[in-house]
Amino acid sequence: MAKQDIAIDVENMTKAFKVFYDKPSTLKERLVFWNKKKSESRKVLDSINLKIKKGETVALIGTNGSGKSTLLKLMTKIIYPTKGKITTHGKLTSLLELGAGFHPDFTGRENIYFNASIFGLTRKEIDRRIDDIIAFSELEDFIDSPVRTYSSGMYMRLAFSVAINVDAEILLIDEILAVGDQHFQDKCFAKLQELKDSDKTIVIVSHALESIKQLCNRAIWIYDGKVNMDGNVDEVVEQYIKVCG
């Protein structure tokens, strides 16, 4: 695979977190046992090697705790590898945690400007797109209310609408499309199909296996922190169902 064709390159990447035990719960315990905290390093991902081509739509699948969401966060550079490296080529946007990057006391409109600027858009660029963002979210009646008054579905509408309007080459999504009513889920799915057809690179973490089979052309099964299977989406999902049910 030529280097210029790669959107995301994961090279011998390991991620470990330090886990503490016997954490003191009272002030007295903290003073007496201040230097006796026990901890261990726990590997979440171990020696991962992946190359995702530009224009691919890829699903990361696996049981809860397998490490797939951690891998997605590493791709966004929210967290960093313990060993190895991840390189992305192209402007990147992500939908990881519902309302992440939103200020609860700002209105929906204010959060559009705030969130889109994080993705690298200028004020003028946001001005040109804000009507489209609001229209897609279908939140016209609530856009000038504080987002702390929004339901989880409204959060998702706003977050998705911003993310798809920043003209990124790479879009990373973690289960967020499971939130909201069926009408908006269908609308989001149709938009992702449109982005897929326009040669955007999309990486999705999801347990919605039927939707994955419709949208993605490749699936990567993460099991116990390692790549268990990587290939055609139908074949990987079929094997995953056989093993995990």
C-alpha cells in the first residue's frame, strides 16, 4: 500500500493504563499510608498494527472492554500510545462522547461556534455553514437555549450536525448513532452513506452489526487488546457472531 494512500497508520502500538489499588478513603488513611499505594500497569491494547486506506469505511467491533473505543480515542489523539505510534493523514473530526466539547451554559448556537472552531474552522467558515448545521440538527426552536436543557437525543443531533459540516477527510464515530429517535438515526445513516460515496475515510465503533454490514466494507475485530480478525465486513461479522453470539 503506497504511503500517499494511507489515512490512518497504526504501527506496533501498545496502550497501558496504571491501575491503583487500596486507595485511602479517609484523611487519616491518606496521611498514614501516603506512600503505600499499590498499582499495576494494565495493557488495554497490545502491539496493534493497522493501515486504513483513504476512502475506506471501517468498523471496529468487539465485546465491551476489548479495547476498540480506546483505539478510536488514540486515533483522535485524545490519549497517546504507551509504545508505538499512530499517524493520520488529513483533517480529522470525531464523535466520541455525547456532548463532548459542549459547554452546558452556552446556547446551541454558541456551542456550534465553539465546537467547530476546535475542529479548525474560522469564524467566517462557521458563519457560512451555520444555517446548514442548524437545519440538519432540526433544532431551530431550541438553538438559542442553553444545551444543559437539551435531551441526550438533542445533544447527539447537534454534535453530529457540527461534525459532518467541517469538511474533514477522516470521521471517527463511537456508538453515538445509537442515541436519538429512529427518524434521525436514519437521517444520520443516509448522511454517512453520502460521505462514504464521496471518498471520506470513516471509522466506526458499534455493536449494531446489521448497520455495520450495510455501511462498511471492512471490519476489524478487537479481542483482548489484539486484532483477532481483519477483513471483509461480512466474513468478520459472521465469525464474530459465531464466537461471541
